[in-house]
Amino acid sequence: MSAEFSVPPSAVDVQSPPRRVLLTAGPTYEPIDPVRFIGNHSTGKMGYALAEAFAEADFAVTLVSGPTALTVEHPAIELVRVQTADEMYQAAAAAAPTAAVWVFAAAVADYRPRTVAAEKIKKREDGSEEVLVLELVKNVDIAATLGQTKRAEQFSVGFALETHQELAHAQDKLRRKNFDMVVLNSLRDPGAGFRHDTNKITLVEPDRVTPFDLKPKADVARDIVSAILARLAAHVA
């Protein structure tokens, strides 16, 4: 089953809603030493496709991006490049108060090393050290922390990439992080998730669950933006 959304004319009128979006994308890199880091497989493709789709819908976009080779061309997209979760939080917190829509598409590292080595960590050649122990501490939960400050007229969207009990985890995230919508995708779906140019999503909301077919990420981004605009028109009414 697939869904399509049409955008009410009021949702794209110059007066309503205020057209500014905060969007996070890509991975974060948490340094271990000057050479190594903790990261993940995110390429940022979904987030960057969303930035383009929002810009096409006449939004001014603040795109806070972790490390990625991707670039932006649309003049309505302001690109803020960061490395770590803390840097992403600081940039997102600065943009959040003036944004009507928040979309947290970044794959943020949950933990970081407690200490970062000043020099490259060298392995011992005498075989006396077979195990390297890293002490990790929890990173700031960007979406949950900003969710505590969300005003009634703002609309917040999170992403959930799951491997099991997908819907239950997405619905839990919807409640815990004060989201209005969660974009769910599963690594069990062929062609979805990291390192693909396609994605298969389900939109999870407090009152509905809407599945979509596998599509190119550019089309998925337009589906998400259309759904947000449709909901935002009623949200701010």
C-alpha cells in the first residue's frame, strides 16, 4: 500500500505558514584520536534530498550537516557543516527558535569517547595489549532536548531507522521526543536505509500510520514535505 499527499493551497500561501525549516543530516564523527573516530554509515542523501524538496516548496532551509561529500546548489539552503554531536546541537539550537518546522534526519552518534587522545593511539608490538578499552559517555539527545522548547505552532519530525519491532520503536520515539511525525524505515527492507539512492518509509503520527512504496530518495523527500505541509496547515490553524 502506498500513499500520496496533496498540498492545500493555504499551506504554501506567502502568509501561512512561516516558511523556515531546520534540517539535520548526515552522520556525526566523535573523535577517538587525531586519526580515528566513532561514526556510522550515513551518507546524508536523504537529508540533502529533503533540503532540496523544502527549498522547492519555498522554504528557507538551514541544513546542519555532519561530514559528507554532498553539496547544495539551491540558494534557499544555508549549509552549516559540523563534525560532532555537540557541534550539531549548538547549530540546531541556534536555528530552532525561528523555524516553523524541525526535521531531524541526521544519524547522530549516541556516545562519544570520554577523553580524546592528543596523539594517534599506537598498538603495542610486543603482544602485551590485546584489548583496547574506550570509555564512552552519552551525547546530548538533540531532538529530545530541543523538543522540550518546542512551541505549539512548531512542527517537529524525527527519523527512526530500525532493525526489529520497527513500528513500536517509532511510536515510542514519537512520544518521548515530542515529535509530531516520525519517518520510519527498516534495514530489513531491501533498498532502504544507508548507502542507497532509494528508500521505503512509513510515516508514523499520533493518529495514523501511512506506508509508502520503495522510491528514489528525491521522490521520498517530496512525499515527506507534502505530508508535512498538509499537516502543518491544520497544525497552525
